[in-house]
Amino acid sequence: MNILHIDASASDSNASHTRRLSSELVAWLGTANPDATIVYRDLFANPLPHVDTTIRDAWTGEDSSDTKLAETMRRFKALVDELKAADVVVVGSPMFTVPSTLKARVDHVSIAGQIFGYTAEGPRDLLSGRVYLILSSGGIYSRGPFAAYDHLSTYLTAIFNFFGIQDVEVIQAEGIAYGPEQHHAAMTSAAKKFRRSPLD
Ligand SMILES: Cc1cc2nc3c(=O)[nH]c(=O)nc-3n(C[C@H](O)[C@H](O)[C@H](O)COP(=O)(O)O)c2cc1C
């Protein structure tokens, strides 16, 4: 099993809710699958640039003698390959609407012919596997009056579905800013959710 673990929180592992939950989940997956290979990416510590002309050229480029383009192509291929190789993707992300670091990671690989393809009938997805979205927010968006404000779980679920991964489990620690009781309840119920989740 190949696990791709991605974190996008701006806080360090002592303070971040999503880093704590995503690392617990990956540890739990690793215990259940001792031969698993784990690739870890910290998008806050090592952010990708916004898509620019070099990156755009790298998507379609042939081997290049231009050093900058060749390096960008190598990096782009590595990003595509690690996503294609993953049987399980674990994404830890706070709600900053959608963190721009995470959006940039998606933008870098959302390329027709790589992660999905187009046919005469429309898009054809190319990935498979399972995704866990570990999300955290100050407010509550899974229900109630602010449900329409949740563009994070909806966006990430849609993009992974579009890539071909229909098995997307959303685990939310919500209402972190609503006081200590809700904070505790949110973290406890989020952790319980993935511990109940089937592994196969
Ligand atoms: C820059 C920034 C933007 C945020 N935007 C929102 C928001 O739009 N809605 C919300 O409910 N919480 C928002 N929050 C609160 C975080 O989502 C919340 O603290 C979350 O638990 C952070 O996850 P982390 O601890 O893993 O970093 C924001 C926090 C920061 C620092």
C-alpha cells in the first residue's frame, strides 16, 4: 500500500488540529498495513509556486535543454507520479476557505492526459484508490445556517471524484472556535470516525 500524506496547515504539529488528526490516521493506517510506504508532503513548509508560464510549458513540453524548464518538468512529473502511485491519499487541511497551498498542489496536476483524460463523451478519470479529507474549521459548516459556505470539503471531494477516486471520506473537526467543550467534542468525534472506518 502506498500512502500519500499531505498537510496544509499554517500551524506546527503542536498546535495544528489537522496535522494531529492526519498523523494519527496515517499512523493507524501504517499499523494496519505494516508494509505500507508513506510519502509525506508539507505544503506549508514547502509550498509550490502558482502556475506560471514555465509550469504551463512543462505540462506539454518535450525534453528541454532549458535548465529551468527541465527542472520544472522533473518536479511536475514527480507530483503527478506520487499521486498516481498512491492507494490512499490523506489530506489534512484547515478551512481558510481553501488554503492556497493546497489549491496550488491541485492546479499543478490537474492536467488532461495525466490525471484525467478527455474523450468525445467528456472527461475520463484516471486515478483510483481512497481519499481521507481531514478538515478543521473555526465554525460549523457540515450542517446549519452556514452549510452553503463550505467550499473546502465540496471542492476537494469534487476534484478527487473528477480524478477518478469516488471513495472520499470527509472527517471534520468543526467549531474549534466555539469554546473548549465544542473543541474537545470536535476533536474526539473526528478521531473516532477514522478509527471506525474500514481499511479495505
Ligand atoms: C488565515 C485563517 C483563515 C481562516 N478562515 C476560516 C474560515 O473561513 N472559516 C472558519 O470556520 N475558520 C477559519 N479559520 C479557523 C481555522 O479553520 C481553524 O482554526 C482550524 O482549526 C485550523 O486548522 P489547523 O489547526 O490544522 O491549522 C481560519 C484561520 C486562519 C488562521
